[in-house]
Amino acid sequence: MADVAAGRGLPAPSARTSGQRRAAGIYGAIITAAILDTAGGKLPTDVLVVGVVATLVVYWLAEQYAEVLGGQIAAGALPTWDHIRGQLAETWPMVNASFLPLVALARVAGASALTAANVGLIVVVVLLTVYAWAAGRSSGLHGRQLLVATLVAIGLGLAMIGLKDLVLIHLH
């Protein structure tokens, strides 16, 4: 970080960068699911899509702003614009993790808002499964450990869908 803040350029892609991209994708998928879980079934599909993307962009920028400030404190100098652009690119998966679920949601726009939101949530569960499996493989998990790490992501995603439907259908 000090090298970057001193203007010596971006570090080469590393396991840390790869991990940061996966973490950003997981975070983006979870935020997408939370919004679909909260607002899905209550808002028209187009409003929901815009709301998800706008929320993710604000979260993404806020997180990166905090990182820049933290880097400045740690290094004692502002990072270069090249470093900031690199960080934004590395964490963009936070935003684009929503694209596939939102495309799926928009494809079933003729269905009820609740059904469309559930389709989006199912796609999020699939994304979380892929992210969890890839992260587990990258960290050296195999066999039962990899299966457990992946099943936890699936379970959390399915719990979000179940809770949304419980609240909207049975308690609302």
C-alpha cells in the first residue's frame, strides 16, 4: 500500500486481488438478495431494478471511499488515481453481481412482483453457490469441507427466500 500511495504503481494481480473480487461479488449478491427480499413483491419490477443498482453503486462508492481514507491514514499520503481506479475495478463485482439476478427478474416481469422477486432470489442463490464454491476451492478446500462451505451459502440464500415469503405472504 505504501508503494501505491507513493506513486509506484499498482501491485501485480495476486491471490489477494482475486479474493477481493470474490468477496466483493459475494457482498454484492447478498445486498441484492437483501433488497429483493425486502422490496420484492412490493415494487414494480423496473423500480426494483433501478433501486438495486443504485443502492449497490452507493455502497460500492462508500466502501471504496472508506478504503481510500484508510489507505491514506496507513500510508500517510493519498493513493494515486491509478491505484484508486484499480481498486474500483477490483471491487466492481459488488455491483455487477446484481446484473444476472436483475436480468432474470426483468425476464419474468409479466409474472407477479412476488414471483419475479423470487426468480431473482433464486438466481442470487445460484450466484452465492458459485462464489462459495470458487472461494472454497481457492482457499484449498476439498471434499466434505468444500461441500459444507457451499451448502452454507445455499442454505443462507434459501433462508432469505423463505423468510421473505413468510413475511409477505403469511404475516403481512
